[in-house]
Amino acid sequence: MSAILKIENLKAAYGGIHALRGVSLEVEEGEIVSVLGANGAGKSTLLKCISAVMKRTEGTIEFMGKPISNKPHEIVEAGLVQVPEARQIFAKLTVAENLRVGVGNRKDTEEIKKDYERVYAMFPRLKEREKQYGGLLSGGEQQMLAIARGIMAKPKLMMFDEPSLGLAPVIVTQMFEVIQELNKEGISILLVEQNANKALQISDHAYIMQTGLVVRYGTGAELLADESLSAAYLGD
């Protein structure tokens, strides 16, 4: 396997506060890789830098062997899509209109039709609410819509920022099943998640962050078996 995403010595700051202090990580093609850590560790900042919605101060990011663009829309068009924290769906657009936003500048009409069928099959609830405004959906339905909108961009790698946050346990289980299903379909996954136990269960590899640095790395199984991990790094 080769790295679909490679990050070296990534640094970023909010004013004088150093949020990332030299982060290096890789996602191999076809992998699920998790990034874990307590609040304030720099996990969401990492994804923002990859998506170019936040400017890095130092370091390199390569996607599919090439330096990543500094324009978010070009990053999406290249096949790297983020499902953001708190969903960020368009409340005053219908479910169908939100999905159309995800299509972006794609021209492959027949494949787009297949992707609409795909996401409605994956999330039948969205089909039922196709004409309903996004703002009227439940939290779980909004998360489904955020993921479906990301799929419509035809990603090669999907980044998830806290997909289980604020959801009922049964919906959380469904979200993790969807992530695994997408991975089986050939989409590489970079997952930032507060539910470390569930994340490690599905991860090929994982990075543990603390105050802007990677402090641990290993397979999901190795880190899951480490009983000292939660107390030391995850804020449990």
C-alpha cells in the first residue's frame, strides 16, 4: 500500500497559541486511521489545516503523492472530503438541495444518479425526507445528511470530525457501521472521534494527540489493549 495522505511537521497557531506543534501522520490507501485525544489536543485543527480552511504555519501535506492545494474547493474536487463537526448542513435547503451542493462541479451525470440512489439506499430516512428542510431534521438525520453530502462529492478519502458527538447510542452504532461500509467500498478514512473505544475497534492504525503533538501511534488493536491509554491521554 502507498500513502494517500502524508503529513510532515505540521504546525498551526491561533494568534500566539500553538495548536499544532509538528504533527506527522500518514493514511495508507484503503485504511481507517483514527486521531484521538482529549479536548484541546489539536485534532480538529489538524483537519482544518488539511482542508485548507485554516492556514498552516509550517509543514507539508501531500494527497495522492502531490502537494495539497490551498483552496478548499480544489481539495474537494481532488477527492478529499471532510464531514465537519456539528454537521454544518444548510438548514434552509431541503435534503435533496443539500445533496446537490455536495455534487459540486461533477459532470459525470450517470454516476451522479447512481450516487443519489446509493445514499438513499444507505440512508432510507433521507429519501423519506427528501423535500424537508435540513434544519427540521433530527441530530441523527442531520449527521446522515452530512455524510451523504460528502459521498456525493465522490471522495477517495473522507475525514470525519466527531461524527458521534451528541447522538443517541443506536445512531452512533449506525454511524460507525456506515464508516466501515464506506471503507469496504474503497474510501480511505481519517477519523477524529471522542469515542475512543469504538474508533479503535474499527481502525487499522491510530494516532494519539496531546497539546498539539502526536504522543502515541499504533494499530487499533494495540492501543485498544493498552489500559493506561485513557487515563494518560484521552481525558477519561
